[in-house]
Amino acid sequence: MGAGVGYGAQLMGARTLFLMAGLVWGVALGLLAAAMAAGLAAAVFWGLLYGDGPWPAWSGPAMASLAVAAGAAAFLGALAAGRRLGRRAEAADAPGSQRRRALVLLVLGLLALAAVVALGRAEDMPEIESPAAGGGN
């Protein structure tokens, strides 16, 4: 076996793992922030501005722009946090513990992303009426 190959060889350093964790958390939080911003904008537009009356043509693009801006801000913030943590991990005295910490953050980020995607998919599912709720005979 060559140098660096074998048991215990690290394929990625802590800096790369923290950056990957920031990327995954950025996607999860970006999707969540975009959905929440769109919902908040719709609630404000409907509840305070237009209600059931006709909405202006610019309201749809305005809500979409707000959602994209919120999602991008959350994504970039998480990515910057991952980069900063990675730089600190490189300078740390115990790279092994920093690598484990980065792996934990990466796995938790993947779980959070899976939860956000599952919540988004649950809203797309059709409602099923139960026969006891008033189905007809």
C-alpha cells in the first residue's frame, strides 16, 4: 500500500466537509426560507392589501422575487458559515475531532434536507376522503 492509502486514510479534510455541510444546510434552509417568505408575502397581500378583490399583475412576480431573495440569503449565509467553520477547523489543534464535528453537521444537514423535501412532497399529495366523512350511498 502506498503512503496515505489504507485504514484511516482521510478522503476529505475537515475544511471540505464543513463546506459541504454548509452547502447542504444552505439548500435545506434556502428552500424553507423561500417557502416561508412566499407564504408571508401571500398572507400580507391577501390579509392587508387586496383580500378577495383583484390583485395587480405585479403581485405574483413580487412574491416570487421575495421568495428567491430570502432563499438565496439563507443559502449564502449557511455556505459562508460552513466556509468559516472550515477555515477554523484547519487552524485547530485537533483535526480529528473537527472532522467528526463536520461529519455530524453534514449528516444532520442531509436529514434536514430530507425533511424539507418530504414536507414539500406531502403538500403535493392529493387529499383522500374517508367514507365516514360523507361519501355517498
